[in-house]
Amino acid sequence: MTQKLFDITIAGELNLDLILYGIPAEMLTERELLATDFQVTLGSSSAIVAHNAATIGAKVAFSTLVGSDDFGRLAVERLSVVGVDTSHTKWHKTIATGVTLLLPHGDRRHILTFPGTIAELTVADLDFEFLLQARHFHLSSLYLQRGLGADLPDLLRRLKQAGLTISLDTNDDPDDRWGFPLKEVLPYVDVFLPSEDEICRMTRSSNLDSAIQALPLRPPVIVVKRGSRGSRVYELGRATDVTPVSVVPLDTIGAGDSFDAGFLHAYLLSKDTITCARVGNITGALSTLAPGGTEAFRNPELRDPFLQSHRFADLLML
């Protein structure tokens, strides 16, 4: 078998997150509302997975489309500096890089996104041979990456035939319709990584177990992220709850994507799915200890003691 260059390849959206803290949940118009703090961090679900997976040791490649602007350059640089291969980045000459404005209100938040190039990446922009240099393909933000749309099921079919495993985290559907291409791509997915809220909304179900039963097709492994309640793994007809890591969160932005990064890193080290979920709970919790989805991973004085205290390396050696 040919040696692969990467563990994970991601075709994803890339943007910065602008985070304003302390803005009231009910925002009056024609008033100047003052924030208590402001942060600029690497945003976008796909990029958070890529960045954090690379930080904890995975070999990651990232294919994306950004605008020829400072936001795009800074976002690509944030990935490159932690070792993510960004050599297949494409730069759009006329459309600006997307951006997300986040307004946290405790455990809830307003999320305002200008799609920009996020919605413009197409399958034609991807180098298929480059994607084949990885053992695994991950896709986030199914309903934001609208340019992939019609050609995505065929891309996943070809990747699957070439021997790659595939994971999917849909993230939110801004239209709350949960239609095409979910049903069309699920047959190719090995690991499905929704949050509890997302899977209940996509299936119009009132509880998690009903939502699992209502899926149009059940991938071999479904891992549901449940925030402070940890995660639940559905595999081989069994449901297993995986205990959360107890922290006092500063910011929950990107916690689900950080869970994905840890889970997939362990998964590609051939760990059992319960161990993978335990690793995901650790990385998801770590992300909540600093603003945005990647800042805790960029800070070794915070990251390394936290991972050590939760036996992160030991889990990966089991």
C-alpha cells in the first residue's frame, strides 16, 4: 500500500471570527451598544477542526477558497503556522473572504455570517489526486458550503472507492430545512458527528433516540455532541454515554469542532470509538478555556498541562 502523506484532508470554508462579549441578547436598533471585550480568532468549523487536529499531532491538509484580502491571508497563515498543508488554497480575485460575527450570551450566542468565498468553493476547485494523499476525508459546514452542492455526493463516492474513510459534521443549516445533500451523502459517511440540537432539528424529533431512528440512513458510527453532558456513541445497535470533562467554560465557540479534532485524531490511530469520544470530550473541553475555537490550542501553557491532567497521551497509547 502506498504511504499516505496525511492523516486527514479537509475541503472546507475558511474565515475569521470577530467576537464581541457583553452585548445584550436583546439588541436595540439606533443605539450604540458597547461590548466588554473583543477578540479576533481563526473561525469556520472546517478550519478549527484542521488547526486543532494538527496541534495535537495529526497530519492535516486543507483545501479552501479565500479572497485576496488581509482576512484571507491571516486565516491561511493561522493554519500554516501549526503545520497544516495549505498549498492547495485558491484565491478569489473579486469575492471577499467570509467573516463571522459572534455575540456570546452565556451558553447561547448570536451568529452572524457574511458567506463571501465560503459559498463559492466547488468540487472543480479541488485537486482529487491531492485529496487521495490522505487516509481520511472530513467535511464540515454542509449547508454553508453551497458551491460543493450537486457534485458532493459523487466526490464522496469516488473518495470512498479509493479507500478513504469519511466523516461529516453538518453544523447548522441557516434555512433549517436539512434537505439536499444530506440524504445523498450519508451513504458514504463512516463517522457522523452532529450535535444533539442539530440532529433533533434535522429529523424534527423531540429527543435524541427518536432522532437517531428518524435518520434517512444510519452511518456505521454516530457520535452526538451534548455539550456539558459529554457525548453519546451509537454503534452496532448500542448507545453508550461518554462522561464529560468538567470545566468552567469561558467560551463555547468551536467546542464541537474541537471535539471532532480529538475524536478523528484518535480514530485514525485505530482507537475504539468510546476512547475516541473520551479524547473528543477532552479536546472539546479544552477549547472552552479561551476565546474562540483555537486560542486554547495555540497557548501551550494552557494546552499542555490540561491535556496532561486528563491523561490525553495515555488514552492515545491504549
